[in-house]
Amino acid sequence: MAGPDGPAIRAAVADDESALAELDRRAWSPRHSVQPRPQPPYGTFFTDRNLPEHILVAELGGRPVGYLRLVPATPLASNAHVQQIQGLAVDERARGRGVARALLDAAYARARRAGATRITLRVLGPNTPARRLYESEGFAVEGVLPGEFLIEGAYVDDVLMGRGLTR
């Protein structure tokens, strides 16, 4: 998928490991990550729980500038109709170019192909730009876990958001 000037979206492959790991380090911020600030020696991007088939990659000019991780919300059969976004990152140098929206559109299509009728995510309370983006995409706040995370000395809310996949 690609627009004439927009990002191309594709499935990740194992060879994306180093580029996505570097992108993840550059994009890290306490505004959106519950993980500690990355420190050398840096780990890998793909793990046994974070497989290439979970990741959509956005490219501009042939280089990865963003990714989205989409997985089943739980392993339960009764919840198989729900997919969950568990990570969305865009290189600061590529922001404002439609990368996040293109990744979200690709995630909706992938989730529908997997039989999902609903998509959910979690976002940190102070991450206002992400919350505005998700709201503009039809996500609604469905719950808030107050003070769920202690990040760099401050308690931060975990905001649960979701939307149907009928639109």
C-alpha cells in the first residue's frame, strides 16, 4: 500500500530487525513508553512474543520510518474478534506525513482479514498527540487505570481505547 507521496506499508520481515530496533530507540519517550529508557548494549527488536508477523512497517524513500504491532487481544476463543495495537512508533523526522494514519488503516484491514470486528489499544494519559490521533480515527476512551505506571518519578494513567471495525 502506498500513496504517491505517502508511506508504503508492508509486513515486517526478519531482515528489518536492526532498522526497527534503531527506530524504536530513536522514538523512545517517557510520554508513550512504559519501558525504561534504552541503554547500551541494546537488545533486539524481535522476540518470541514480538514476531515479524505481528508488525506492519511504514517506509518512505525505501527506509523504515514507522511500525505498528497488531496482535490478538488475548488467546481466548471468546475474544478472538478483538485485535489490539500494542505499539505504534513513527520516526520524529517522518512525523506529519501521514505515517501513523497509514499504519492504522493497514491495521484495520489486517484485523478485518483476521475476522476481527473490534480493535483496542492502550495509551498513556499524558500522550495527548496520540490520544487526539486515535480519537480522530474513531477510537473512544473505554476506561482509565489511574496512576497505573510510575514513569520517571511520576504516576501516569493508562487509557484504554477501542473502536469497531465496521466503518
